[in-house]
Amino acid sequence: MRFDSEILGIPVGTERLLRDLVHDRTGLFFDDSKLDSLMDKLSPLVVRRGFHSFLDYYYLLKYDEDAVLEWRHVMNAISIGETYFWREFDQIRALSETIVPQWFSANPGKTLRIWSAACASGEEPLTIAMALYEAGWLDRGLIEICASDASSAAIEKAMGGVYRERSFRNLSPERRSKYFQADSPTTWRIRPDLHSKIAFSVANLMNESEIQTLASSHVIFCRNVFIYFSQAAISRTVQSFAKFMPSPGYLFVATSESLLRLTTEFSLEDVDDAFVYIKGSD
């Protein structure tokens, strides 16, 4: 449903005020061509609050003591949840077949932590868990997989572990039968033993206090997120990663995303025919 902007009232400049506030708090950037889309996403929240003005909603988000809860609604409204199993698998194969064996060879008996930093409904961390299981690493008790998203609605779905056909477009029927059980005629549920290996939480990449512990992981997957961020937001996020990651640290971004002009903390390397940004010795 599209809400009438004139009824809600958008004074000149209010769209950009809201856009800039959303960008500052979430990293997501809506350029001028996408302002109408942002307003459409926020309109139901404005109406639900009983406001007749986007400016009132702006003041709520910026100054009101209820803003923390309201920002969760905003994140749920504007988040892009497009994901599926076995997506850009070359990087996950490089992790399971090359990086993990090398890391344990250099750090025997220690625990390796992997963080899926924008996991949406959970397909990425579950793919990581499947790959590590098939490589014989997951059941050794020395790997922790954490997964987070800024959208509480997405995390709720991830914690439910139930998926529809769209999530399986790149997963073989054999693997679906191996790792999932039919939950209904149109949904499949992940095996509990795999699902239990992942610790899900809500965390905003732009809030350093929320990601500090997660960012201390040895491996971070932050893929298909930065295409929606401004360069300033990307730099801010990557600086947080670099601040807390141990060395060596391995950062995976999507193949369409580049950090080469935005950071000197990581060097881009080819690992098993997959690109990974590596944080070197401190």
C-alpha cells in the first residue's frame, strides 16, 4: 500500500532529514532517486504512531526516549533480506578447505570464531555450517559460528530455521534432503544439530558497542551489505572490524564489493581462487 505523502505531510527537506538520520544510524543510504521508496517504507510506521507528519516521526527517532524500540521497527521496514543457500560458495569453500586447516595447524587446540555479520534469515551461516560439516571440522568442538542482523524480524526467521523454495535455488536436491526435513508442503526445516551450532543475535553494524564482541572473530563474512552503504558507512564499519579483529583476520565481502580504496588495514589476497581481505600482524 502506498500512503499519500500530502496527507502525512512532508515539508521541504524532511525527506532528506529522515534519509540522513537513517543513514547515520543504519549505514543504509537512499540517494535522491530512492527517497520516495524510503518514504513508502516508513509511512506505515508513521501512521501506526498516529502521526500526520514525517517531521514528527523524525523528531521521535532523533530525540524521544522510545527511539530504541522504534529503530527496530525502522530496521525491519528498510532491511533487504535477499539471500539463499550456497550463495557465492567459492569463498566458503576457501574457508573450509584452506583457511580453517591452516588456522588450526598454526593454532592447535584453540577455538576459531566465525561471524556472519549480516545474516538476514540465516542462509549464509547455515551454508558455512554445512561446508564445515562436510569438511570434517564442525563436530570437533573448536569452531564457534555467530550470526547477526540489524533486523530483529530477520533474526526471528533465522532462529525458526524454516525455509521456502526460494532459499534453495542454488542448493542441490541431495543436500536439501540431507540437511532439511519437510515441515509443510511448501517449507523445509534445517536439521537441529546444524541449527544449534549457530548463535543468532540482533546487531547493528553502525553501533560499535553492539558488534565489538562479534567483531573479535577470526573470520568475518559481511557480504552483499556494502552495496547498500555509502562509502563513509563502509569505511566506518571496516574500521570497527579492523579495531577488534585478531591477526591474522579474514574478511569476506561480496565479489561485487571492493574495499581497495577504503582501507589500508586489510590486504586483498587470492585464497583457493577466492578473494579475501586479510588483516596482517598488529
